[in-house]
Amino acid sequence: MPLILPLLLAVVLFCIGVYGVLARRNVITLLMSFELMLNAVNLNLVAFDAWRINDATGQTLAIFVITLAAAEIGLGLAIVLLLFRGHGHVDADAARDLAEQDDAERNELVEQEKAT
């Protein structure tokens, strides 16, 4: 098989993943898009490994990336569940606003403690 076919497929997958990260605001969709980009990288690694004969570094790196992706998705889903249980939504923009509100409240409490 020519090398260009898996590379074109990887480019398409990566572009779909980038679009999903940039255009969507649902955290679960962001995680899925990020996984799609990692799978495109894995496809590139395996394609170049198959192109180079007698060398298994691409497959080794792909296994390492798959392991990191599994850890990332586990941690990401735990954060999503914590966000949903605490606030009832999984919107990335609203979560960012919540972090800014928490910082503002923390600063107000510090100012009140200093005043007393």
C-alpha cells in the first residue's frame, strides 16, 4: 500500500479533531475530538513504521500514546462527572466562568479577613 493513503486519512482525522476542539463547547465532545487527534497521530506512527522495514519504533510509540490517551480519558471523564454533579452541566465556557467566580469569591474572603 502506498504511504500517502494512511497519511491522507490521518490528516482528515486530525482536521476533524481540530474542528471539534475549536468549534464545540461540550466537554465530552472536546475529549472525543482530542482522542481523534491522538488516533491520527497513532495512524501516522504506524504508517511510517510500516514504511520503514525492520524498525518497530513507530509501533512502540503508538502503544505509548494509546496508554497516555487511556489515562487522559479516565482523568477527563472523572473531571466531567465532578463538574456535572456539582453544577449540572458540562459546558466548557460555563466551567471557565465558574473558575473565575471562585477566584473572585476567594479574593473577597481574603479582603474581608484582612479587614477584621
